[in-house]
Amino acid sequence: MDLRVSLRRVLVTCILLVCVSSCSTGMETVLTTLKESQPFYRPASVKPNNSGYQYLRVVLNDKETFLALGYEDPSPQGPIEVWYSSAQQVLKIQNGRLKGITGLNTEWSQVDLSLAPAWDEILSQLAKNAHPLPYRWVRTRDEMPGYKVGIQEQLEVIPMVSPSRPDIREVDLQKLIWFEEKKVNDSNQNSLIHKIVNWATKEDLPASRYAVMKQGARTVVVYSEQCIKKDICFKWQRWNAP
């Protein structure tokens, strides 16, 4: 076995143990509520019914499961939501965007979203102009396996029409505002530094989609479609237990 792979597995295991042990009591309770939910790759047999927790309904490869909110990390750009599956896969979301994911064949870590535009700002511009200029920003992330560090992608956010049959349940579709976020080329992508940093990204990811809703003074992403590889795409929706 490759020594680097072994060391990476040990490091990831230690990090997970530290994260779980730091909030062990709370996480044991959260994971208990997910006993009847299944990991990402298997269907959930029973929908969660404990209204004391917040959930995500996640669909990956047409299979549904539910994750529970473990905790939130404060951040100047907005809280980072940390969600857990019953198999302890971890999904991190910040302002509706993917902040990190572990427990799948491909993992994202150290995702920098500090340059991402705020949804309130985007909606404000959309209210002033039916055809606003696209917002462009740069995301930086690390990807495993392969030790792909410092991958930079320039992304563009534009309004889009509502999909004809979005996989959303128990939400008033008329209140949703849709956006697409996709990778675009920039003038620096032919530079030697850019090629060295992004040597591992040989494929462009499919565009992400976000369904945004105003909830009082807050702007919330209630549904999203995102990919971490061309063949690993998932949908998630905020889910309220009955």
C-alpha cells in the first residue's frame, strides 16, 4: 500500500475522531435520530420525524437519505452548517454552497468561499435590473484522493428559469428564485502558474443550481444541485420533520 495513502487515512481518521469527540454527547444524540436512515449510497427506509432537529434530504444517484444538523461553526461570511449521515459522512454547507464533504469516494476539504457573492446582494441587483451582469468569483479547494491542493475555479452566477420538474417537496415553487453557477474561463488560465496549480483538474464540473427564497429578513437557499465529480452529483433540500 502506498505510504502516502496510509498516512492520509490515518490523518483523516484522527481528524474525524477529534471532531466527533469534541461534541460527542450532541453527536451521539444526532446519530441516534438517524438510525433508520441509510448512508449516501443506499435508500432511506424511514423519513426522520424528530422535529427537534434540522434535516437535509439528500438524493445521490436517485437514492434518498437524510442528514441531521450536528452544529454550526461561526464565520464572517456566514455560519458553516455541519451535517451528518447515519454512516457519519459529513457535509458542510455555507450560504447554500458546498464548503466540504467527506465519506465519499471523492472528498473536498479546505474549500474557500470567502469571495462568493452574498445572495442578498445578487437579489438586490436582480430587483434593479432584470438582466444583471453575471457575478464572477474564484473558489479554491483541495480534493482527495490524489492530493489535489489549491484547485482554483472561476465561477459565474446567473439567474435561470425554474426547471420544469425540480425534485423539491413541500415547498411553494412560486416563491423560489433560481440561479445557475458554472465554471468559466478567465484570461489567466493559460499562465504557467495556473496550469501547475490546476494540473489535476482535467474536467469541468457540471453547473450548480440554487433555489433561493426570502424568509422574512433572511435569504435562504432551500434547494441545490451540486457535483464534486462529473459522475458524483447530488441534490439536497432543507427538510422539516412533521
